[in-house]
Amino acid sequence: MIKCCEDHVELAMDVIVDEYEVAPNIDKVENSEILTTCEYCQKKAIYIVSN
């Protein structure tokens, strides 16, 4: 599971495809996770990309 901002969503999708060889699931961050930051930068995470 990768939490990312809008700028890094494509990178996160590529990582999931490379590691697991499956199409990734992309979900919006819930209100309870509002303080979550992107794993690639310090911006606010908007998406959760998972397998």
C-alpha cells in the first residue's frame, strides 16, 4: 500500500505493477487519514495505491 499525492500517483501505480504484476487499486484517502503525507514527498496524500 502506497499513500501518495496527485503528482506521484503514476509512480506509485508503476511500483505496484512492477512488484506484484497486477493492476493496482486506487482509492481516495478517507477523512480519518487526513494528516497522511505522500511517501515520495511531504505533500498531503490524496490516493492510496494498493494491490
